[in-house]
Amino acid sequence: MNTDDAKDKQGKATKKDVSRRDFIKAGAAVVSAVAAGEAAAQSSIVKNIFPASVIGANERILTGHIGIGGMGKRDLTYALLEPEIQPIAMCDLIEDFRNQGADMTENNHKRPTTHEHFEDLIENKDIDAIVIVTPDHWHTIPGIMACEAGKDVWCEKPLTTTMLEGQPIIDAVRDNKRVFQCGNFQRSGKHFQEAVQMVRDGYIGKVARVETWIHDSEISDKLGNPPDSDPPPGIDWNRYLGWTPRVPFNPNRFVYNFRWFLDYSGGKMTDWGAHLIDIVLWAMGEDNPPREVMGFANKYVLTDNRTTPDTCEVLYRFDNYILSFSNRVYNGATVQNRYGIKFHGDKGTLYIDRTRYDVIPVNDGCEAKTVEGVLEGDMNRAHWKNWVECIKSRKDPICFVESAFNTAKVCHMGTASYVAGGRLGWDDKARKFIGDDAIAVKKANDFTYRPYQNGYSLKKPYNPTA
């Protein structure tokens, strides 16, 4: 049977059809909860399809942390602020990183164990939940394995690196009834929630144009072009590469800068697009997929060895609005509003970033509104609290798996559009590109469905060493 079919031969809804239906209901439910201002409802995004809480009200959630780099340490900091969380295991390929995580935790709790391989954490029956803060291409396999081991999951964004990974991770969460929170923490910001509700309620009128952008101020030779070399002592480079093509070690492909290489990520399109576009989709209807996408991008200024562009413009056509994502990495950090979102309605424009929102009326169509002085840390704290609450209630968190993949999917479409270099149609049911430009369509589909290599798989045993 074709798994993309909405119903089987007996007319029964398939798992994919049910997941999509729940996903659409979830988007509406979360906005209604925010509008009502009910804290309890805010964590009850979809109907409770899970069994009674496994973890009691007074029990700590024992966590294992995979990836203790810069973002991993930040997430660990927020985990340690939650009295109901106790980290008991740290995993990273870099020994210094895993020891730093253990040092941070030891200030509050018993010193965690340290591990090079994440499988040790998956197999640890004492661990209730796994926190995944790895390079993007290592999100899916640990996420699937954690769900199958009966552990709840926090996973940083973007949820996936390819379209191929989407359904397997969704199935793992749903089949194993896990609480899965993705790190799109802006959803837990009250001013973002208010802005989303205003758009959905028509406060600024009918919205037909949305802009998103992020600009930086890198110099042309910031990363440079270091030669390939042997990896640092103690680093398992092939393990780091995982399912991606085998290439020699290069320092620019490692740690933070992995995101500038298409093998592992999608540059700013998936790095910041996963935050900005996420809010747009939440406000404009997550069950409303793009119909077309076209992207233009290149390296015009930077001279380093990254494979993602320094200048990017992507345009999406939806049924009822047009969305753009813009990025330049060489001129922006000192420019006002270096990142943000603008919803343009026929009654007004709503601008929002992580610190504020402003409603600017058009022809007296609505009243001006401003909220300012928002702290990013408050959004992060709320996002972690939401996950903890949902682990105990067994309800979906605010950034549940289908929603997280929907955002990742739209971001991947943008990356694929400039990789393919053509105007692309989109079949959302099949999750495939379509259109008259056969060469561009094939190139885009090949990129977004590139297969796992080196013995890795999205089916058991997943890892070649297992």
C-alpha cells in the first residue's frame, strides 16, 4: 500500500492521515489556549491520547544530554534551573565538552556520568528523557532510538536535515507515545503568542504578505580556508560525519560552523529560518502549505570554504499570502532590526522580534500597540517548563513533533530551491517537488531525499556498529 494514500482499501484512515488531522487540530487548540490566557490549557495542545502520567508530581525527571557544545551548555543551564530535572549523564565526542557539562551539573546535583557514544544514554534505564543538542544531521537517529527506548525527548531545531527523516521521527514519537519538544522556544514567548493571536483574529486585517529576515556582519575571511588535516586527538571523525559523505577533517566543518555546510545543515535558512518561519506558519495556519517556492542565493562576498550562501532571497507562494526569507551575512549586525518578522495586513503591519512587537496602523484600520522589554531567557525558561509539565501530564508540548517537522520542511524547501535553481511547485501530500522544470525538480527532490550513507539507516539497527 502507498503510505501517502489518505485511506487504505477498507476506507480506514491511515496513520499519516490521523497525524495530519491531529496536527491541524493542535495548531488551533494552542492559539485558543493562549487567547484565553489559561496556563493549564497552554500545555494541553491536543487531546490527551496518552496514558496516565508515568512520573509522579514529586519525582525528578532524570535526563541524559547528547551534545554539550555552546548550545548544549545553554540548554543544560536552563535544565538546571528546573527543580524537577536532574541531569545524570553527559555525552559528546569532545571530552572537554562532556566534562564541562558534568562540572556545571555538579554544582546542583551528583556528578553525572560522561560518555563518548550516545547509545550509552539510550540504553540507560534510569534516564527518563533525552536532550539532543547535536549538529543537525545527528538529530533524527538519536531521537528515534530514544523514543523506542521509552524516553521523552527535547531536540534542538531544525528537527530534521532532510525530508526523508520526517515521517520516521514522527512515527517514533507517536508509536511510542512520547512527549517530544522541539527547541523552537519563541512559541513560549507571551508576546509571540499575543502576536499570533492578533494575526489569526484579523486585528491587522487580511494578511497577504509576510517578510522574515536575518542579517549579520561577518568579514570576508572570518573562517578562512584552512587545509584538510587529521582530526584532533581523541575525535572520532567518521562518527561525527555519520550518514553524510566521508570527507577529510576540516576545522570549518566542526563544532559551531557545521551549519555553513549543506551536508549537515542549511545555513541561515534552517538556522534562523526555523525560528522566524515557525512563527509565521503558526499565525497563518500550519495546515496551509506552500504551493510554490523560488530561491536565489550565492557566495558573492565571503571567500571561505562554506557551501551555504552569503546572500539569500527565498520567496514562497501560499494559497492566500506570499512569504519571503532574506539573509545576508556581511552587512547587518549594526543595522536596525537586523532580524524580525513583518505581517502586512490591510489594516496594519505587525513587526515582531524577540524583544518587542509593534502594530503600525494603516489608514486608521486598527489601533497602535507596542510591547517591549521582553527577555529571551524568559521564553527559554517557559519552553523548558512547558516540556516538564507535559512529561508529567503526558500531553503534547507547545512545539510538538508534527509542528516542528512542518517548519523544518518549509525551511528545507527554501534551501532546495536555491540549490536547484528553479521555480518549484510543491505536492504536500507526497512531500515532493513538482513543476515544469524537470531538471530543477529532480535536483531539488534528490537534495531533500538524499539517502543515508556509510551503513547508517532510518530503520533498525540505525548505526553500522550496532
